Amino acid sequence: MRHFRHTYASHLRMKGADLDDIRRLLGHSDLRMTIRYAHLGQSHLDAAASRLDGVFSLPSKRLA
């Protein structure tokens, strides 16, 4: 049963659900427990990190 709760919470989180909403759905009183349940998959984390691609890069120099 616990595996299902982890899957449920993780999929809700990956679909953009707010952690506090997930906490309430799972019946947790402590948000820290919800964070343990609602972990994200590696591909989701990679996609989130890729949103910063190009943000910190220096502009390329153009040759004249």
C-alpha cells in the first residue's frame, strides 16, 4: 500500500500539483512526510534543470 502512496504523490507532483495540496490529499500533518512521498523521477528533474539552458551562458562573439 505504501508503494501506491509514493506513486500517487509522485505523479501528482510531476503533473504540477502543489505540495500542500498533496499533503492534504494524503492526510499528512507534516509537509516533510509529503516531501518524502512526492519525490520526482530523474527525467523530470533533468527537464526542470534544462529550463536554465542558456540563462548563464555568455553571448557569443561575432567575427566581423
